[in-house]
Amino acid sequence: MTAPVTTPRKSLAALTPAALVLAGVLAGSLFSDALRPAAALAQEKGDSMTNALEQRKVMIDKLTSINDRMTKIESALSSGIKVKVTEMPAVTMKEAGK
């Protein structure tokens, strides 16, 4: 049995597409941030809250604010609300039996 003969041209023809694919992957990884939408990059920037403790403090402050507002709404509803109708749409009644 004889081994298949490979010439430098055949090797070059086989390695060129692989080299192009690898070059594309490398270029894609280098320029991937430029190709991503702004929403995807928003998470990666360090100027937002990265400290978990600080983030929790902000969330607790907001929940306290919401709780205070909810307490005011509940007290207003429990004391009663007066409604004055200034304009009433026409009301049509169907007769019984029709």
C-alpha cells in the first residue's frame, strides 16, 4: 500500500480556509464590543452600582418610600372618599319581557 501523496499546494488549499475562519474569530472577538447593541453593554460598565451592599441599601430605601406612600393611600381610603358626578351619560333601560 502506498500512502497518498500530498503536495504543498493541496496542503495550502486545505489550510487557507481554516486560517481564514480563525482570523474571523479573532477579529470578531476584538471588535465584539463595537458590534453589540448599547443595551448589552449597559451591564458591563463599571459606573453603575457594582457593590451589592450599596444596591441593597438603595432597594431598601425605595421600598421604605413605597411603604410610606401606600400607608398614606390606605389612610385616605379608610377615611372615605366623596365623589361628585358632574356629567352623567344617558342611561337606557330595556323593558322587561322583550
